[in-house]
Amino acid sequence: MMENPATAPAKVAAPPAQAPAPPFNFAAHVFGLNASRAQKAAYIDDHGATTYGELESRARRFAAALRRLDVHPDERILLVMLDSADLPAVFLGALYGGVVPVVVNTLLTPADYVYMLTHSRARAAVVSSALQSVVAQALAESGLENCVQIVARQPAEPEGAGHDLRVLIDAAEPAAHALATNADDIAFWLYSSGSTGKPKGTVHTHANLYWTAELYGKAILGIRETDVVFSAAKLFFAYGLGNALTFPLSVGATTVLMAERPTADAVLRRLVEHKPTVFYGVPTLYANIVASPNLPTREEVALRICTSAGEALPRQIGERFAAHFGCEILDGLGSTEMLHIFLSNRPGAVRYGTTGIPVPGYEIELRDENGRLVADGEIGDLYIKGPSSAVMYWCNREKSRATFLGEWVRSGDKYQRLADGCYVYSGRSDDMLKVSGQYVSPIEVEMVMMQHDAVLEAAVIGVDHGGLVRPCAFVVLKQGREANDELADEMKAFVKARLAPFKYPREIHFVGDLPKTATGKIQRFKLREQASQKN
């Protein structure tokens, strides 16, 4: 029987041998790669399709428009934009002209944007019309006098304050040439989530985008021109930027974009309607998908491969999804500092419950608190070395020196390596619990709790009781299950029977949902605040 090219497993390619030759501008690079695909759809968003030819034209026109607005190379512009074809055009247009786009979370407060505007000294803010009032308030409060607002409106929307993005683009002639940047020139920033303090402006180069596409997008994911891809993770997230911009544009694939929040129903509608072959999600979303009453059949979708990042993917969620759709989920680990995934499962060799093995081109070390390598089976701090590492945190020497250590990057994650070389996530360094004098990984406890048939999601934290730390679990139940003391006791016994007794949660709180960042990571510090209030 012949294989269906849309669903056949991708062949894993070897990583490239050398970096791109100078000069190197990533936007010019992808436009050159797709010169023969001018009529092919690059993006399908909520308003229609944008071809590769239209994408390049709009990006080069935006580069020229920035120059007309007196925005110069190396200056920053803030992008507060929902996922639509406007965002890739603006991002690539900025790169083409040597301007530095700073892509930020669209769910923040005016105070957050004031910080980012002033910290980056942005010369322009490109804003989706739905977010205009929030950013306008931030601009007014920032005191920045030379920062212009550019509003991305849809054709039917009336004009308002600020420059209209479409008018600016239509009025400009395409920039004739890309700025002759080099691979190591600063290209763009991404802000860290800021869950433990002010967000850090993480500075990346033109080559970093290239390396993630070559080492992970092509060599591990096996993305190809015939793919239709869809990322639930938004473009402002490092994971989403690779998923929906870097990888598909590197091979000429078509990308589906969605502006609304990625609920299970919204995602499933697009899986059925647009038939993406590659889907990128996060563990919480996969859990909600397999629990959805609107789950489509295997025949209604065209998935050939999926990925997960942001948090560890529970084994049973991966197994249930794969059994239903006949499609593996490649659980992996990436970071804003490394731009995308550097530790991953492989197609055809997935071990659910692990994060897989290092992506070729990256090196991984686990070290103890004294910097010594730890043995297999022991928990250590994760360090990474690879070509997509960020340059620094902007204007934050202390944090930069603590994270970027020569060729190595300290991730802040705790991991253990199994005897077969697979890595297992143990949690963030700050989230590890010391119970009865012994370290407990909250992730390990959560993974066991997720095996209980009543549990949809679980998060474990440590609670101080008179100087002693006790594990405490917050649990979201599956639809139809009733929260009561008997169920809580049953869950405690369930964990005790599967782990060392000192690891079981002494308290269980049933909640409607877990607090998360926009990228799907559980905000355990908020759970610690809730627990302290309860006690």
C-alpha cells in the first residue's frame, strides 16, 4: 500500500554543518527560499489567505514605511498583536529593514506595557485594533514622546487614532534591498514571562531563527512544503514563533493562524476545517482536547505529527491522544533563552513521561549545586549549549551573568537522566520541595495524580507548617465528578500506593481551574498565595 504523503512519518535529516555565510538577514533569507511560491498560501487567518508573494510585498513595504516614520536600524518597535497575517508581515518587515521587533504578550495590563515600552525605548508600537485602548493608555503613561502608534485594523473597521498599518503599507514602495545584517546582529527580542519579577528582555540574533529551523524544525519535526501547520501557542511565545513563522517559512509550508483564545473547541474546529498535518500544543490543551465531548474522529483530521512544550506532558494524556488520533505527540523542552526546543522525543521513538533526548546540535549537562556533573538517576540543574542561545537580557547585567555562562545557559529547570539517555522533568529549581529532609519533585507527584480517573489537571506545591514543608495539591476534576472529602482521601491513598509515602499530598484543594501564564505554564506562586490564605 502506498503511503499518504500528508500522514506518512517524516524522515529525520542530519543537522547542517555550518552557520549561514555573511551577510545574513533572516527575512531576506526566507523570501529567497520562497521566491518560486509567490502564489502559494503562506498564512490562512480568520480573514482569509495571504500568499507568499503578498507576505513578502507587505513586509518590504512595511520596512520602507518604518524608514518614512524616521524609525532607524537597531531601534526597537513593540508588537502587541493578535495572531493574524499582519504579525508575520510586520515582524519580517522590521527584520528586513534592520529594525528590532519586540513581540510581547497580548494579555497584559497597561502597567506591563509601560514597563516594556520604556525598557525597550520603543520608537513605535504596532497594535491590533482590539488592543488599541490598552496600549494607548500605556503610551500616555510612559512619557515616551517619540513613540508612534500603528494600528492593525481590518478592512471594514473605521479609522481612528494612530497610523493605520494597511494605509502605511499600501502607500509605501517596497524596500529595494534588505539591510545587510550579519548572522550575529541583534534581530528581535522576546520578553520572559516575568512570573518571578520584572520580565527580562531576551535578545536574539538573525542566525538564531535559522538554527532552530535547521536543528529542530527540519531535523526532528521533519516539516516540509506539503504541510499545513497550526500552533495553539501564540506567536508572542518563543515556542509559537518557531512553530508558526520560522519553521513553516523555512520550507514553504502553509500556516493557520487564530486570533482567539485557544480553547479546546476553537482548536478542534480548525483541526477539522483546515486539516493541518502538524499541530503544536501545550499539555493543558491536550488534556482538554481528549476530555472534550466534541472530540472529532481520527478520520475527520489529517494530523501526522504533534508537539508539546511549556510544561511536562502527562504520560496518560499523550497515550490517550495518540490512541485516538493515531498521531504521536513529541514532548519537548525549550526556553525563551534558547528560542525553541533543544530536548525532545523523536518520531517513532516516543517515550511518554519523558522529554526525550538532546536535539542534535545541542549539548545538555546536569550539575549539582557545586557545578559537578550528577550521575544517571540523580536530579540536577539543567545546562544547555547550542547555537540558538540568546545574547543577553537587555540592560540586566546581573541576570545575564547568572544565566549566560560562556557557551552554556543555565535553564533553571531540574532534570534527571535515565540509564537509556532519556531525560525526565523534575520541576523548576525554585519549585522543588524538601519533605522530611528529602527532595520531592512536584512534577512526579502531579504525574501520578493525573493517572487517577477523576483528575483532569493537578498542580503540587509546598506549604510551610511550623517550619516543615508539606506537599499540597490543587486538583481540577473531570466533568461530572463531585469534589468531597472521600475523594480527597482516595487520591492521597492513590499517590501513597505508587510513590514513596513521604511524597503524597497532605492537603488536596479542588478548584475550577489552575492559574496559568499566557503560554500555559502553571503559576505555582499564585497557588502558594492561595494556600497561605487557606492556612
